Amino acid sequence: MNDHGDEPDDIRRFWGRLGLPGLVDVHTHFMPERVLNRVWEYFDALGPLTGGLEWPITYREAEAERAEILRGFGVRAFTAMLYPHKPGMARWLNGWAADFARRTPDCLHTATLFPEPGVEAYVREAVAAGARVFKAHVQVGAYDPADDLLRPAWGVLAEAGVPVVIHCGSGPAPGKHTGPGPIARVLAEHPRLRLIVAHMGMPEYEEFLGLAERYREVRLDTTMAFTDFSERLAPFPRRALPRLADAGDRILLGSDFPNIPYPYVHQLHALERLGLGDEWLRAVCHDNAAKLFGL
């Protein structure tokens, strides 16, 4: 295992000072190794969806080592965010994720979906198999989340109360169906759908905060938001800090581990320097997700 120095101790001091039993991270990536290697190759090549930014992968260890790194940080529960970029992948990915959850008890059993014939059936299968969270990636999948093919699947997830972490903001590069409009159409039809908007909806932070204010089951994760890297790309508007404070019961810690171009601890320091107080930090870094997932 690569040596990440004092970082585990720094992270444990962070949550220990808050009186927490650890962290819950709703946005970490585990996927079949050959798929993850392709993702890393895309970042290395500065693919279009990276916004052309240099994006060194900080935690390029093997799967088991990456899980141990998170445990060393004191992450009590994490996810296996995986996603298809074309039809015919989702059911296979769901099978891999179910096996990963069986052999990784501290990973919340994750599943995914794509607008294709049969999506309702395999979403039902995944829910029946114990999936606790889904991942949807509008940017990479290049699909409209309001696609008619997805309507029954959203209905299944809303009825089951299974949260969906969805990358639907237009950062780091916009897609044809990113932004608040398409997902607002989904919520208008499925207002009880438990959506967790990834990356705080970057860069449309205020618009996605507005959806959280309108729909009680909409949440946002902090993934990469507020960090130096993202503040250079898409700074969070200071005028929205009071709204962020008010939404503190529906903001969840996310990191994008291992695919981040800086140490994990920087995400925590970025949250701390917002100045929203220890109670807000406790809720965001642990309590909100613990309540949502019954941990």
C-alpha cells in the first residue's frame, strides 16, 4: 500500500474533534478493475468531460488497498458508484456491485441504470437483491433523465425509498441533458424520489439548492465542491451560504475517492472553512447519511 503519510491521523482528528464515530461518504467509486482503469485512462488523457483540466488520480491503488485506505480514514460506510455509458452495461455492473457488497460489508450496496428496454425489470431486481443506493450519470451517459424509458424505474425507486446519487449538474463540462431543467421534470412527476445531487449540482449550485428547498427528498452531496480545485473552476457563490446552512440536514459528504486530484482530507478542510459551524459539519459528515441509510 502506498504511504499517505499523516493523512489518516489528520482525518481521524477531524471527526474525533466533532465527537463523531467516523465518516459516511456517499460518493466513492468502486467498479470492475478494467472499467476503472478505463476511467483513469480518460482522466490521464484529459478527456472532454474533465473540462480539459489536469486531473492526477491521488489514490491509484488496487481495490482492496483502496477499501483499506477508507477504513484507515475512519469512513464507516461508503459506496460503489458505478455507471454505464451505453446500453447493455447496467445489469452486468449491478451484478458486479452486488458481489462487491457481499464481500465488502461496509460498502452500501450500489446499483445503476440506463434508459433502455428492460430498465424497470433490472432496477426491481437490484432493489429486491438489497441495493441501498443507485448511481445515475447524466453527463457520461449523455441521456435525458426525463426519458420515457426511465419513468417506470424512477417510480420503482421512489416507491422503494432507495436514494439515487445523480450527476446532473453541468460541471466540469456541460452535456446535452445536464443542468436543473431535465431533473426538475423528473421531480415534477416523482416528487418523493430521493435524489442526491452530486457535486452540489456544480456549477448550477443555486438552482439545485432551489430544488432541495422545493422537494423535501432532494439532497446534495459535497463531492469536490468548495475545494481549491473546484473553486478555481466553478466557485460556490458566497451569497448562497445562508441557504447552504439552512439546508444542512440534507447535505451529505461525498468525495469522489479515489478519482480526486488532491488528498481526501482537503475535502474535509474545505467544508470546515465554510464557517458554518460544528453542528453543520456533524450533520454533513456523518449524521445525515447515517439517518438516511439507517446506519
